Amino acid sequence: MKTELISNGVQRAVELLRQGEAVALPTETVYGLAADALREEAVLKIFAAKARPRFDPLIVHLPEPEWVERVATVSDSARELFARLTGEFWPGPMTFVLRRQAIVPDLVTAGLETVAVRVSGHRVFEEVIQSFGGPLAAPSANRFGRISPTAAAHVLEELDGLIPLIVDGGPTTHGLESTIVALRNERIELLRRGPVTQERLAEFGEVVVVGPTQHPEAPGQLPMHYAPGTRLVLVDDAASFAVPSQRRCGLLSWKPGAAPGFVEVRRLSERQNLTEAAANLFRHLRELDAKRLDLIVAERLPDEGLGAAINDRLSRAVARA
Ligand code: TXA
Ligand code: MG
């Protein structure tokens, strides 16, 4: 299959989606691989292109918040909290795990009784989904377990020849996948850290962090995920890391300062800005991964706000099988 990469692709994307194809679209977090969420044979194309195991459920993107009631149910006890959170964060980088309705295919939820839903605020994504007029299942547009794409060129690297279309909307704003929460017992369970930080969520209610686990309710919580091909270690301070001689080491740094011994250096943010660091993270990791290094050394960030979300992705890049 020939993969088209175009920036004015809204019309073409809608056409292909209507034909039951999977197409890559920009969102404010990372690029997604979208297909008609209510059509099993369309969703199958996502799993095929990504080589994604069937046990990993997909996020269902909705044209409007009002669509929630057609694919999910919000419990009475969570209703008020849900309304306050969506009022603040939708459209945006925020996903809710809710009880599913029967209309959602089992393939999308991996047989779970819940479904993850989000409304994206990316201009191109909004145009496509509103013109399409229904929910789109869309995981990140990378092969399973790999680094999420934050630019159209990354999607091409991952899925060239496997999908008909990539709509180029430029680099994504946040650079990290959406925050995923479940609302249970009037508390906010944080299932995946992301652009909406724990601190922000805490303004709306009690937050319980559900860490990565080997027995995930959600397989995206598997410790190994977001893995580059190159071995990666996580350190507090690269200045005190002794680069082994004869080894080609790359550095993904947070702290300023010299980096003797490293053959490639990428700085997450020269001005120590967490928002900028998040936006750069996957691009830098991808670039370092392409340099055929023996080792990537990554510096841990302060474990607060977006720093905690970035550390989460870095530690999963370490925990490789
Ligand atoms: O920002 C994002 O969320 C991007 C863009 C494209 O929207 N999407 C994304 O999808 O990151 P993906 O498939 O790479 O990660 C989705 C994760 C799953 O791996 C799983 O952990 C969680 O969402 N998920 C999906 N359905 C779930 C459910 N019913 N219960 C718990 N977690 C669920
Ligand atoms: Mg993903």
C-alpha cells in the first residue's frame, strides 16, 4: 500500500474513514491512528497496522462531549465530578474510563466492561471527526510498544506502506499522550500520567495514583512501553555518570552543563521549562535511537507536575523485556 502524506487532508481522511480505512491524524498530544470506532472491520485495520495485541483497548474519540451518553454511562455518584472535569479539560488532552454501552465493539474495549473516551481539541482532528460525524477509535500512531509519534514524519517512519494516509498537522503541542482517569467512589484514579497533571486534578477532588502494574486493568499501564530500540538508563545527574570507554553513549539531559564523553546530546529544555521538555521528549528519544548508540543515558526530571509524567515515560523506556 502506498502511504500518502498531506497537510490539506481533511476531506481525504473523511472519505477513507467512511470506507472503513485507518488513517493517521494529528491531535494535541501525539498523532493517532483513527478508524470508525463502531465498525469492527475498520478497527481491525488499526490492530493490523500497529501489530497491536488484541488485549490492549483503544481510546474512543468523540465529535462532541454530548456523544458520551451514546457510548458510555456515567454513574450517578461520578456525574458531578465528571461534569466539572470535562467542563475544564474538554476538548483537550484528557481521557475518561467509563462503563461502556453495548454499541461499542468488544474489539475496541478488549472485552472490558469499560470504554476510554476523549474529545480532542486539535483543529484538524476536530474538523475530521465532526465532518465524519461519529466516534473514532485512535491509539497512538506507532507500532506497538514503540515511541509515540509527535510529528507526521515519525508516523511515516512507523507505518509507511501500512496505512493509506497521514494528515500532517505539524508537531503536536503537548508531546505526551493524554492523561487517563477513572472516577470511582467519588475519587479520581489516575491511570496514566499526562498533560493534565496530578496537581491540576487535585483541585477537583481526591486523586489516587494507580501505578504501572504487571496485571493491568489497562495494558497501557504495562511497565514496558514507549521503548526505543537502544538500551536506556535513567540517572539523577549525568555529570556523575562515567561514560564507559569504547562505548558510544547518547545523553538526553534535563540539567544544564557540560556532558563530557557523550557523542550525542539532546537537551529537553535549555530554559528548564517542563512544557517544552514534554513537547521535545519523544522527538529527542527517537533521534537518539536512530544514531546506533550503545546506550542512551537519560536524566530524571523533578518528580512534580509534568516532570512526573515525563519520568513515567522515561522509566517505561528503561523497563524493556
Ligand atoms: O493522547 C492520547 O491518548 C493518544 C491520542 C491519539 O488520542 N492516544 C493514545 O492511545 O495514547 P494508546 O492506545 O496509545 O493508549 C491508550 C491506552 C491503552 O493502552 C490503555 O491503557 C488505555 O488507553 N485504555 C483504553 N481503554 C481502556 C479501558 N477501558 N480501561 C482502562 N484503560 C484503557
Ligand atoms: Mg500508545
